[in-house]
Amino acid sequence: MNSQWEAVIGLEIHTQLSTKSKIFSGAATAYGAEPNTQACAVDLGLPGVLPVLNRDAVRKAVTFGLAIDAEIAPHSVFARKNYFYPDLPKGYQISQFELPIVGNGHLDIDVDGETKRIGITRAHLEEDAGKSLHEDFHGLTGIDLNRAGTPLLEIVSEPDMRSAKEAVAYMRKLHELVRYLEICDGNMQEGSFRCDANVSVRPKGQKEFGTRAEIKNINSFKFVEKAINHEIERQIDVIESGNKVVQETRLYDANKDETRSMRSKEEANDYRYFPDPDLLPVLIEESLKNEIRATLPELPDAKKQRFIDQYHLDNESATTLTSSRELADFYETVVKASGGEAKLASNWLTGDVLGALNKAGLEIGACPVSAERLAGLIKRIADNTISGKTAKQVFDKLWNGSDSADEIIEKEGLVQITDTGAIEAIVDKVIAANPVPVEQYRTGKDKALMALVGQIMKETQGKANPGEVNKMLIAKLKN
Amino acid sequence: MSLTANDVKKIAHLARLGIAEQDVEHYAKDLSGVLELMTRMDQLNTDGVTPMAHPLDQIQRLREDAVTEIDQRDHFQTIAPQTEAGLYLVPKVID
């Protein structure tokens, strides 16, 4: 970005709360059902129906509020947001306006080794709309109302971010948090976690904000960064060419990597909010807050710090290992089952295991190597039964089969040769058979040593400890 | 506060209400009267009065998170003007 300009970014994130039934009706929320089979009379907005609030949606919202250290409104009020669109049959969305359930809170993000606090203005409960399908139905639009009434928690940040990188860091942190809290499954492909970004630019040093544009529909971490960067560049171009940024809603097109103006109706933002007379104020008692507070899991930041203190991990490994609750739990199970091999377990998990999962497109929950089986392997590395090199072979077999590490080591005869006499015999044999590299090494060509080590490892089928071999070889060649 | 004819037309459009041109002035006068009443009420001293979100002095009851509805799609769709592949069909909307 041109250094005379500063970007100002705020995010609105819609998280779908993982309840079984809808926020105001007893219809199911499961994803992927046949169209309209999970849309009941309430969701369809038929005359005479009344909304009844889901207790679990309220609890999940309070859980989130407590986790970000926010004020929880003792009295919270639902409001009608009025607009006309066919996937919103009532003609209004039940949302919250003046008294949202979650007030001021914050989330800390790490960018380039620095910690920055991002303010969260509010988080409010609302119902999702249905889906419009614009494919060809003889020139008509198809409406699926299964999603109508699904509970959402809309989390609105302060305009505290100054780069696309910070915005992505915030979004990732929030994604991690809602999954830790088990209030949202975080599935972005299925739309459980969606992001709108408010972006403006201003000359560096200016206090007032520039005119902002809202970018809708950015549903992956990669696209958020690209879409925001693109929008910042666009606004700078507009201003530098002597024009003004228009306040509008823009849609990100991932295929073309650009944002474009949505044909916005003039009155699109005139929602005429008013308190919904069908719903009474929600009372959040101190006792409920205390009860939920007592059941909050260890949060990502606290867990990361504990991993650093307890397992002596570096910041980067601890960050990776605590990026999801499942991964952190997996790690701790491996450490425990391996008899406390915290460092080895961290290296293996952040290296080979995550690498293999990534390649296979799997999450830790679907890892073919269980924590116990991985611990079995780590124990054998720790007690020198196998070399690090052999361990990689064993890991491949753990990944592709069901044998334990011990069974694989036994069947394949991979036990490291610890008998010094046996290794010495091989070293002597290799020295005798390779006079040329031996002479080269003695005359100062250190590289020749590698050829000899290679020969010895080959002779031992990789079962000797390369460090030991190296030491023994140098000792012998110096004589 | 008093409403102009244009305000009335805008409000009618937002609410998707069709009103006849000759009635616009009449509505503007009536609605302005309602707003005038609000302005007068606004002058009352409400210090120490908690704002009211609902006329009933009660709190919202909550229901357990359980699926209690069965699929009645076929039944509901008997009153829809047009359906296909389980979808309700409506005149084309482009955003």
C-alpha cells in the first residue's frame, strides 16, 4: 500500500450457533436437508404464528460474551429489521438493535510478533434468512427456507484494524474461539462463519475516518485478505484520481479478484427497526452468568501460555498446537501416553503429522494415527530403539495400517543397532573397502566423510545411529 | 414534525403499500398529527423512568433446544402458487 495512506477496517462476522433447533421454532437446523423439509409454519411466516426463543441460543451468546470479557445485558430486546425479499417471508428479520445481548468486549490478536487488542462493539442474536436460487426455473427464482430461522450471533468489531493482515488475524482468532467454546462449528463452506468487512482509507495522521464501503460475502480467510487489499487499492486510486469514495455495498468476486458495486436500492438501509411486540425482553440473571462462567473451557490464549510454561514449547509451536481444541487435546494425550516426551511430541505433531493431514485434506479428528499409536512411536525414538530416520518409515506404516509402532518395528526388523561391536565391525569393513575417500578425508577433504557414512548406513540398512557412526568413523580415521 | 407528500410516498413504498395519489395530502396531515402527539409526549419529564421495551411487564420465556416440528412440506406447498423440486417459486429477483 502507498505509505501516505492508512486503512481502517472493521469486521461484522455472522456465526451460526450450533443448536439442534431454530432460534424461534422447533424445526431442525441440520445442514443439507431436502429443500423446505425443515421449514415449519413459524419459519414460513404464516399468519398467526408466534416466535418462542431457544434457551440454548441465549446460553451460547452469553458464553461468547463472557469469553471476550464483555458486558452482558441484564435486559436484552429483540427488534424487527424491515425489508422485503422473498427469502424473508415475514417481511422483517428478527434481530436486535438497541439492547443487544452482548456489549463491549475485546479480543487480542498477534501480528508480526506484536499483540494488539481489537475492540468488539457488540454481538447480537438474530435469525438467518432462507436461500434464493437464481438458476433457471423458467425465469423464476426458487426459494428454500430451511435456513430461515437458524440462530446467528452477529459479532461487530470496532474499526480497530489497520491492514488486511490484521483483519485476517482477528477473523482467525474469532474462528478459533467460537470453536473452542463449541458455540459454532466454524464450517465456512457450509456458511456457518461468514464475514462482511467495512473498509475505508484516510491520509496517515488524519483523525477522521474516510467514507467506507462494505464488502459482503467473503467466506474464506484467503479471500478476506485479498478482498480487503483490493478494496484499499481501489479506494486509494479513486481518491488519488480526484474522485470521492461512495458509501456503498460491494460484492467480492473471488474468480476475478475484484469487488464490484451491488446494485443497491436507494432505501436499502432504511430498515425502520422497532421492538418486536411478539417477544418480551430477555432477562439474563447473574446466576446464569455464573453458571456459564464456571463451565467455560480453557481459552486459546491461556492454553497457549500454559503449553509454553508446562511443556517448554516455543511460541510458534504453542500457537500451532492450540489453534484448535482437538489438536491441543491430541497433543496432550500424546505427551501423557509417551511418558512426558513434550518436545518430541510437539516436533512430530507440528511437522510430520500436520503435514500428512494437510496433504490428505484431513482434520486432526480424522487422523488415521491415533494419539496413542503416535505416542508408541515417540517412545521408541526417545529410548533409542529406532533412529529418527527409521521413525519416518514407521510413521508411514502407522498412517497406512493398523499395527502399533512396536509391531511394525518388530515385523520389519527396524531396531537400531546399539551393539557397538557390531557397528565397529561394519565401520572397519567400510574403511578397508574404500581407500580413496579415506585418503581424501585424511588429506583434508571433509566432504569425503559423508560418502563413508552413507556406505555404513547402507550396510546397516539405516539401523545404526548416524551420530554414533560419525563419531566412531572420525575417531578411527584420525588414528 | 410534519411530513411532506414525498415522505408519505417513501414510507408507503418501504412498506409496499399502494396509495392513491389523491389521498397523499390527507395521509400527510393525519400522520403529521400522530407525530405531533409524539412531540408533545416527548416534552414530559421522564427522569428516573426506565425505558419500556414492551407494554407487558413480564420477561421472555425460553424453550428447550429440541426439534419438535415434523416435515410438512407437501401440506404447506398446497397453498403455494408455484413449486418445483421442493422449492417455492417466485418472480425473478436479482440483487
